[in-house]
Amino acid sequence: MKAMKSKRHLRALIAGGVLVASLTSPGFGGSLPQEPSEEHLLDEDVNIITGLYTREYSLTRTGVVDYRTARQILLSGYNEYWNTVVQTEEFPLFYWYDADHDGKFEMWIDRQVEGCPCDIERYDAERGNHKQQARY
């Protein structure tokens, strides 16, 4: 009898763990998904004035932008065809994500620019501070 209670208790703990993991997985209420792959890329822009290289993605592949990133430009120049060529940070400084697909993006910032979810925080532009850390 005691063994059955232990097994039930263990199953309940496992089920609870699975529930918590599913609630904190990407795409659930305020979490930031990882940067999408090239197949989701819709547009990109090099802006020498702002010093940012931006990329726009459609996570749903509907052609509607729902995810953006911006990397800092470290060096810029021109190739033999006079196209702008830039060297950027490996990871984005800014992320924008429209989880509800309503056109309202949440802004995230990685002040360390190392791509670690532990450093990426949701940014409140009005207050100039962070709200929560990113969870992948």
C-alpha cells in the first residue's frame, strides 16, 4: 500500500513538473522565442545612421512580421559593387516580439549582447527599465 502511494506521489510530481515546463516554454504569455532561422526572414535593413542592422521575421510564415531583431554595427564599408557591407555583433542587442499578432510588439534588450536568455530582459521604454528575463 505504501509503495502505491509513493508511485502516485511520484506521478503527481512528474505531472506537475511537465505542467510547469509547458507554461514556461517559448510562446507562452510574455516569453521570448529564440531568434528564428533564415527560412522565417522577411526583410533586413542596414542603417548606418542608427548603427543598427535589423531583421524582420514571420514566425507563423504568413508574411506578417511578428518578430524583429537589431544588431549593433561594428564596422561598415562598401564592396566592389558599392553595396554596403557591415560587420555586426554576433547576437542582437534588441528584440521585438508580437506574441498576440495584434501589431503591438514587446521590446526586449540584451545589454551584454551575448545571446544568453539570462541576460535578455523585457524593456519598458516609458520607464527605461526591464520587466522580466527571457525564457527560451
